[in-house]
Amino acid sequence: MSFNEIRAETLDSDPETPAEFPLCLNKDTDTPGFLTPREVEVVSRLAAFRFLFRAQLEEFLFSRTEVTQRSRTVLTHRILDRLRRRGLVVGTREFGDGRRGGSGRLVEQLTPHGRRVASTFMPGLPRAARRTLLGTFLMRHATSVAEVALAFDRAARARRGHRLVEWQCDWQGALRLGAGMVVPDAWLAYRTPDWELSAFVEVDLGTEGTRFFTRKIDRYLALHRSGEWSARFESWPLVLIVAPAPTRANALRRACDLTVSQPENLLAPASEFRVATFGDVVGPGGPLGPIWMGADGHKGPLLPSDRRA
């Protein structure tokens, strides 16, 4: 066994090893004694996101360690193998795009037993997924949301003093809101030495018409008018919309503008909706680049200043 593999084994069992991404549960949460800290982290990530590629799990677990890529892959495989033998995790199916052919990549998810175990230390976790959750759309959506989350974490790692303080997935964000009007795809808190960003995140796959999307924007605006959010947030968060392509991004931006312009929404925060493409968010420039369209259609960065270290 190489030095890096020995180091990887140590990382797996060391509870003091810092997480590479905001934790899905409080540090003082009691977790099952039969799971190592890394196994708990894998279970909690899968509980939060529902579906993840193995490469995404590797990045969640080891992006801030010095473990080599090969050792990361080996260790992640070992962790998943142990969880699979306990009946907690399953590689659900080969995830591919039928238009291109081929079977694609394996997607990991919790079994019903795995979700029951996760629910013992993750309050509010929805009940075991119904059969409909095995659909290709939900796999694509969950892994896309995870890729956006990792993009924000990469941006923070690349900038001194930046930190992705919190990332809450859909059901966690809904619990935070409490009102029941909106279930965001995610909510994030991002901090720099000069700024703090709070934002809801919507990841659109372009599978529904703009009318369906407009209804969700209506619900955001209704929540804003209600004022119920103010008990949980110091100020109204941005709503970041990630679209699959430029044409779709423009269509969604226009839908936001049209909805905000309705008489009942005259006091709505029109400038708080920003739209960018998935390719730009996860691309080399990352989510802090000048990629976000506002109400006027012009692109700009999320933060007034983005000083790279």
C-alpha cells in the first residue's frame, strides 16, 4: 500500500479531518457508532442531494486534502463498498443520455434502509423515496444541483478569505423557510472578507415550459410579500437561476421580468433575480464571474468586488 493510500485510510477514520464542503448536519449531532465519520458524511450527502456521481462524492470528501486522485478514487470506492454491504447505499443504474447512446455513469443513492438510518441524525429528512424518484429526470436534476454546489465551493477554494458557509438542498431549504410556499432547489450562504451573499438556487433543465417556471417565480414573490421569510433571513436572498443554454436563460429572464412587472408585484425586488447558464456556472470562470443576467439583460458578477488571491 502506498503512502497516499495509508494517508487516505487515516482520513477515512479521523473525526478531526475537516469537511471539504459545508456539513449537512451539526458537528455535535449524535450519529450511529457503526459508521465512520467519512461513512456518515457519504450517507448525509446522499440523503441531502438524493443522487450523486461517484466523482462528486470524491470531491465532497477530499477536495481540500493532499490525497492523490488515485487514492481518492480508491478510498471512495472502499467507503461505498462498505456501505453497500450494509445495505445502506446502492448504485441505482447506469445514467446515460439516450441521444448519445451508451450506458453513462453509475449514480449512487441511499436505499430505503439507508434513508431510515440517515433520518436518525438528519431531522426533517423526507420519507424513503417513491419509485418515481428513480426517474432519469430526478437523477439529472440532483446531479446538476450538486455540480452547481461544487462550483461555488471551487470558487471559494480559489480565493483567499472566501468561504461557502452553508448549502442546503431543497428539503432543507424548505424547512428553513417554513412557509410552505416555495421549495427552492437549494439555498446558499457565501462569505468573503467584504461581502456576504445569501441566495436561493433554481437549476432548470429546460424540460418544462416557461409558464411552469413563471408559477414558481410567482410563489417566490408571494413569499416576499408575505414577510414570513424575515424571521429567518436578515434580508431577502437573491434568486439565482441556472439554465441549460443561452436561449433558455434569456427566456427565463424575460419570464422573471414579466412576472415582476405585474401590478401586485410592483414592490417586488426585480433586481434580485439573476440568470446564468449551467456551462458558465460550472465552467472555468465559475459562478463568481460576470455571467449573471439581471432584469436589463446585461451580464455582471454576483459580488461588487471579486478579488482573487
